[in-house]
Amino acid sequence: MGEELPQPDGSIPEEPTGTQMVLAAVGGVMAAKLATRLVTYVWRSFTGEDVPKVHQQASTAKKVAWLAVAGIVSGSARQIVRDWIKPVTTGPA
């Protein structure tokens, strides 16, 4: 397990530093929070309503739409920031 095996393209994968790992985690959380706030603002501007809460009287379709939009945007923002701070190794997986 201690030996680094080359990737199919011949490159040796580099391990991220501890600083990169911590910054990627913190940056990912902050990006997800910021993205959720932004999507909440856009939702309120577009629909004229607050986002649906779990115990609120709202249609199931509206709740599913909110979960899908918020989940996709916040997850994508987290992953983009994580990959920017802690780059993935080159070459195919």
C-alpha cells in the first residue's frame, strides 16, 4: 500500500497537503452555504414566496423542486471549490 502506482497515463498521483484538505473542507462548506442563500434569493424573486418547509402546507411537487434545485446548486458549488483548492490528480480514473 505504501508504493505509489502510476495512473494509466503514466503519471504518479500526488497526495494533497493537510492545509489543502482543511481549506477544501472549509471552502466547500462556505460555498454550499453561499450557494443555498443565493438560490433561496432567486427562488423568492421568481416565485414571490418563501421556500417550502417540511411541515408547511405546500404541494409535494414544490417541495421536491426546491430540494432538487437547492441540492444540485449547493453540491455543485461545494465540489467546484473543493476541486479548485485541492486539485484532482491528472489522468483518467
